[in-house]
Amino acid sequence: MAQENASPIPGKKQVIHPEVQRIPATELRDLLAKKADIVVIDVNPKDFFDSWHIPSAINIPYSSLDGGASRERKLKKIPVGKLIVLYCLCEEGADSSEEALELRRLGHAWKNVKVLEGGLTQWDEKGYPMYKQKMTD
């Protein structure tokens, strides 16, 4: 379960694992537009990913229901030395921060592992490119 760090400032959002670097949505958008050599990982459950995600993202769910040994095998295949940006739905980055810590344990440098600031929610609110499956009635 994600560790929450209480904010000393009332009304300020909590930051989960503040030791994990964040990347602003605008910076990620620019990197993707330039077709930079980065790995974007969506840590949401597969059914959620299938209907709503950032184009070019790969899905490696954090949830133990979706992950476990399979998740670790997928994480081990991520090349060391590349910039890796993880995101989940929530603005605090709970699950994406946990998976970032797991990548660190697997040998990735801190400078190369970042969490999307504001998560998928903020990305979508800014109107940045998204894959969205159309809902049918």
C-alpha cells in the first residue's frame, strides 16, 4: 500500500513518496511531441488502460491483482539508462510512485525515473493527447 505523507500546509495536496522526482505534464507532452526516446508506463489496471491512456504508454499495472511476478518480469525488461515516466489516475501519484521505487530497486537511476505530476487526471484536464475509447449506449 502506498505511503502517504501528510502535508503541513492545510489545503495543499499530499505528495506520495516525495523522494521520487516528478515531471510536469507540459514537459512530458513536449518530449512525446519530439518523439524522445522515453518509456511511459501506465500503472492503472488493464481494463482502465484499455479505455483511457496516454498514446505510446505501455501498461504495467501496479495492483497486485494485475501484477505480481508478471509485473516484475515486465519491469525487468525496461532498459536501464532510459528516461521512464510513470503515471496513475490520481494526482498524488500513489501507485506510480510505488512502481517507481520498484524500478529503483531493480537498478534504474533516480534521475531516470519520474512520476507524472498531477497524474492522468491533470493530463486530461489540460487537453493533452489521450486515447479514449468511445462509450456506447
